[in-house]
Amino acid sequence: MKEFFKNIRNDKVFLGSFFLTLFLFIISLIYIILLYNKLPPYIPLFNQLPWGYERLGTTIMIFLPVITVLVIAIGNIILSSIIYNKTQIVSRILAATSFLIAFLSFLFTIRTVQLIL
């Protein structure tokens, strides 16, 4: 398993992007956990849907963006480590994409909780 990730450990762009992704994931998770008890039973998560109850999700669904970031980041790490020797640029793009998704999810989570409270 160590040799599986051996090549990507030396790439600073790759490691930096995934460490920032991990950092934003942890900050989002801590933020949600600290304010979870103050949230109402229904929160507006699906803002692209028509007005009404379709836009609302239960309070536990606030973890949905954070879990999505985790799944995408793990998938991108595995895929990047597989294709790193063939195309390094694609591995770096996957790392940057993970960071971008984590950043946008972080903003969504912060903004949603601030809107409610």
C-alpha cells in the first residue's frame, strides 16, 4: 500500500491540494457539530427547487455536503494515485478539483447555517 501512494507523496501541488481539502473538511465538520443543536428541524438545502417544502431538508441533512466532499476526495486520491505515472497533470487536476469542491461546500455550509441562525 505504501508503494501505491509513493509517487504522489513527492508532488507538492498534489499534497497541498489534498491537505487543504482535508483542512476544509474538518473545519466544516467542526462548524456543523458546534451549531447542530441550534438548528431548526427543517433547513433550506435544495435552493434550486420550487418554493415550498421541496426546498427543505431535515437537520441531519446538513452533513450531506461534508460527506460528499469526503467521498469525492477519497475517490480522487485513489484515482490520482493510479494514473499518476501515466499523466501527472490529470492527477493534479483531480487534486485541484477536490479542493475546489471542498471550498464550495465549505462556503455553502457556512452560508446556510448563517442564513438560518
